Amino acid sequence: MDIRALEVFCKIVELKSFSRAAEAVYLTQPTLSGHIKGLEEFVGLKLLDRLGREVVPTKAGELLYGYAKQVLAVRNQAIQALEEYKGSLKGHLIIGGSNIPGDYVLPALLARFKARYPDVSMTLKIADSREIARGVLEGAYELGAVGAKFDDGQLVFLKFLEDELVLALPADHEWATKTAVALAELSEQPILLREVGSGSRKVLEDALRLAGADSGALKVVAELGSTEAVRQAVKGGAGISVISLRAIQEDLERGTLCTVPLEGTRLIRDFYLVYHKNRSRSPLCETFITFLVQAVGPTPSVGS
């Protein structure tokens, strides 16, 4: 089984297109198709189907994809181990990050890591925590950074970061001078929330329930699909929100947003590095994990 054909096959599955995959692996479409034809002849099964404009794996293709990602990961680990033996760290690391670590924590850390190891290249994919965990399970990502733990014995979750959710308001909001706001008072104002199922929304709803407040009484003016969208909507005066402190640090420094403490409570959640329990990690991945644990400082606090 040709390892280049496996690489081509995985890229087609991930991009759902022969043409986009050909561009990604720097091959012509006829050459790419030749690799797939040879792979299908070798296994004796059809691996890909065309459904309209998309290319999707058959059941056999789905089965092969999981193993192919493991084969490619082992190849990369071997290359990196040999480079490390020679005294240099090289290779390509694909990681996944959920919204807050992916947008507001990891990019700056990737830049610092790249400055320390210039021969390393990295890809960061951003999705929700469940998708990232699934990608780690399937071998699409060697490492993930997520905001929730899932009950799966094949995954290891290592706490590396705390995040505080705070009540964010436009700087000229009528509540800006209040010393504190009770959770029950949130229902008095138009509020912006993340979509149902997001980690930050779950933390708020759990806090309301513990305080005896009804989350159904909130005057929800919009449900938004990202923290950045919520941040911009609050700045635009669409409503208040409970949002990650990490996401609004610049706004607090510039005075475009302000925060008011929530009476009697602090909303703290953990973020985790996640990796596969039974899959060997590359030297590059191990080095990056060590770097992350050492590099992440204390959680920002209101007023810092």
C-alpha cells in the first residue's frame, strides 16, 4: 500500500473534492485520480463516491480513513524522532482548538513556539469542543484544546487553563456604575447568548439554576455562533452578555466595554489539552505540550 496514495486519499476525504485535494498536495487531477484508482485496486473495494459536487467516503473508505490517519501520524513521528536525534526539531503539527483557546490563546503561543523552533510548521483548526475531541479520536488532530471533558476512555484531558466568564456591558450602559448585579437581574436587560450547547451558555444556565433564577426568563435578543460575534454585538449596543474575560481584554483596556461583578458568584470554567490515550505522540507534539503548560500564565482577573 503506497503511503502517498493514503495521503492523497485522506486529503480528498477531508476536503470533499478532487480538485481542492489536488491543489493541496501539489498534484494534477489525473495523477491524483491515478493514486485513488491504484489504492482501490489494491484493497479491492470502492473507497469514494461522488454525491453532487461533493466527494464522500464509502463505508470501506470511512474504515480505511481512520487507519490511514494513524499510518500517516506514525510516519510523521518517525521523521520527527530522527530530526530530534540529529539535534533539531522539525515537522508539521495539526492541532484543534475550541472557540476561546483557538481564537484568543493559541495563536500568540503558536507564534512564540514557531520563533523558538523555526523549522516547525503548524495548522490550527477551530471548531466546538465535541468536534475537536472527535478529531483527536479519529487522528485528524494529534492534540486539541477544549472547554469540556467528555466521557471517553480513549481520551486524556489535561487541565492547562482557567477561563472566567464576566458580565460585559457597553461602557455607557446604565449598569456601568453598579457595584454588582444579581443573576436574577439579568432578565431585566436584553441579553446576547451563544448558541444552545455552547460551553459558556451552559455555565451561565447552570449558575442561574443554582441561584434559583429562571434562564427561560432571559430576554434573549440574539443567539450567536461565536464569542467574537457576541463581543461585537455587545460593543454595538445590542445587549449585555456573559462572556469570556479573555475575549474582551482589549476592549476593557480601551474603555469600549466594561464589566460589573455578578453578585455572590464567579463563573470559572477549565480548558483542557486532549490527546489520544493509546496513540503515540510525536516528539514535536510532546515538546509543544510542555511548552503550553509552561507558557500559559495565570488567568486574567477583572481589574488586572
